Amino acid sequence: MDAALNDCLRHYELTLRGRFAAVTDVLRTLSNLQHERDFAQQAQALALERLGFELPADWLASAWVQGVDMSAMYAHCLFATIAASVDHAGIDQACWQPRMTLQSVHWHALGFHTIDISPCADGRLQGLLPFVLRTAPAPFVWVKAYAGALFDVEHDVADWTQRELERLTGAIEGGDRLDYLKVAAYHYSSSAPCDQGCAAHGSHDAAAVAAAIERLHALQVAVDNTYGHGAAPQVLLLGVDTDCDAIRIHLPDASGQLRAERYLDSAALYRATLGLSADAAQQALDAALQRYATELGGAALYHLPHGLLGLAQAWLVGNFSQLDYVQQHHGGRYAVIGHDEAFVCAGEAVPSLQLRNQFYFAHLDTVEEGAADLDVGARIFQGLNVQRGLPLPLLVHFTYSARVPGSRERAVARGLRVAQAARERFAHLAERGLLHCRVAVSERHSGQRLEWADAPAATVAGH
Ligand SMILES: [Zn+2]
């Protein structure tokens, strides 16, 4: 177990969660103070101290007449906290990033130039890279989340083609012996399989696994049929138990097929190696990996510590530390095994927030296309927020490339369009001041600062 890394991650988790929890805390206090004579000064001082930013002065000035619009203030503070967390991501993550089990340098040794991961968009998988897999973010490690891990095959063929062009033109160092790896990550709940599994598959685990395997094979067939047999990327299927962050790793068998029932189970391996010396544990893990490769009929194909089996080994070792982490800080199983997100993000995810249940994510270009995902998000927040009188905070976020003329303008226009469509779709909430929606864009290659692309929430919400 990597105790130093676990300490860094714990600090990160508490920092990020604390920042969002402070919003509710501060607003509770404001609610009690709002009729005091020096309310505006008290409120500003409290906000600066606890939240790190000031509140809109005109909202406070008129508080003594009709009270503060707490719903609008809550949304304002939440969006400001999101932006602050994105700004602070570099500092927040400075401790754990260099300590991750899997760093950029390891990928080339394993034999991969690009790792393209599509987890389910479920909020419980947002800590996938740093927590569950102990993998450092890198420019060529992509996380593209989709409901049910059902990634877009055409988009992926385009992404693969771009990297293949870079590989063939020598833009990827050592590219002649490196592969592209596509990973799909489904999820399940070991303690409440029928309720807390993947909503996109009706909590039906077998359906989630089968659908992910079908997509991975479809991508391989698509590339082979388009660019010639043998061109296809390598594939790996990953399962995450969202109760405790244990993983299942499915590798292709000798015929290239992924099998639903054949996987390495980190929870079982963790239990089997518990109490062993580091050397003995390492030997037991290696033996289990070799047995698995033989079982797949691929013993000759898989050579530790390289390739898919080497990656499986690295991810399992990293995941053991996460199982320790959940054991130590969450009693072996998260207290909230279901949804507990702070806000909804529609469009493209905010990659600098990497923590379980930070936001519910609906991957979309238009509201029509992502309607089902957004409806699920709205339903979740009905329970989390609306019933308590708190609004549904909806961040619409798209990225743009400064290298492409007009890209920012198009991202802003798309964001405003999605926000408008969301207000129409959830008019019943918007009319009661229970939907607060803001649009932000960020530059893809330069540090991911959020740039607000619309008027502040209160104006938008019609106050
Ligand atoms: Zn899911």
C-alpha cells in the first residue's frame, strides 16, 4: 500500500468536498443573518473567509427589504466554487500527480502510445484515473465518458485515425512499436446490484458488460474494415464496483474475444494477498496473472511486464492501494453508494475535477441528443436538491481549440443553445427559480480555466 499517495488523495478529497460543503454552510448562516443591520458586511466577510470570494453586493444591499434570494445565491456560490476548483486544480493535485503508480513514462514501456478510456458518465466513476486506477493524467490518456460506457464508434475511429496519422508521420516517439489502446469501463454495485448498478442499463450488470464488449469489438471491426486487417486498436474491458472501487479487468482471449465471465477480480486478489509480505504478494499476483493468461489460451501472447497483462498488473497494484484507501477512510464501503453529486454538467466534462460523485455528467452536443441523460440528472437532483428547496445547478460546458479559427465562438454558441433548450425542457423548474444554468467554455490545450460565456445566473433565471 502506498500510504504517502493515499494521504495526498485524502487531502485532495477533503479539500474539494470541503469547498462545496462550505457553500451550504455559509448560506445557512446567511439565511439567519439577513435581517441584521450590518448584514452586507457580515455576509461579505463570511464569504471571503469561508468561500474565498465576494458575493454580489447589490443582492446583499436589498436583503433587508425582501430577504436574499437563497436559491439564486446558492447557484451563484456553487458556480463560483466550480470555477475556483478548476483554477486551483494544479495546486490541489500537485501532491498526488507525481506519486501516481502509472506515470507517462510507463506507457511506452507497456507498449502503448494512446490510452482512450470511455467510462460510464455516472458521477461515481469521476475518480477513475487518480483514485481507482492510480493513473496520472497525461495528454495521451483520454477520458471520454458516455452513459452506459456506450462510446461513439465513429468518433473513436476519427480519434484513432488522427493518432495513427501522427504515428505514421513520426510525431509519436517510438511510435513504430507502440499501440493504441481502447478501454471501456462499465460499473456495478456489489451490495445493491439491482438498484445501484448502471442506470443506462437498468442496473442490469450482464447487459452493461455485453453492450461494452459489443462496442469494443465494433470499433476493432470498423478500423479493420476501413484501414485493412490488423490495423485495429487493442481493447480492454474494465468493471468498477462503485461501492468500494474494486475493479474487474477483462483481457481478450487468444482469438481476440473479450469474455464477460473471464476477468481478474481485484477484490478477490486483494483478499488473497492481504497479510503477505510485499514479495510474497507480488509473486501471488504474478502467478494469478499467468494463470489468467493461460485460461484465455493466450499464455504465449501475454508477457509480463509488457502489454495488456503488464497493464493489468499495474492497474491491480494501483487499485489495491485504493481498496486500502476506501477501507481506511470509508469503512470499506462508501456511506452513500448511490448518487450524491453537487451539480449537473452537460456537454463536455470538466476534466480537472477528478473526484467520485462531484457532478452528474450528460455528454451531449444538443439537448435532443442527450435528453434521456439530462432527464436522469434532473430526476437525481429532484431528490438531492429540489425537495429541500435548493435549485438544480446546471453547468453547460464545451471545450474549444485556440488553434482552430472560430472554434471558441462555435463552442459558446453551442453552449448557449444547449442552455436555452435545457431551460425549455425543464421549464417547470426554471419558472419556480429551481433551475440555474450557466455556460462556460475552456481551451482544450492550455490548463482548462473556465471562461463564463453568459450573464450571471440570477439574470438568466429571471430575477
Ligand atoms: Zn452507468
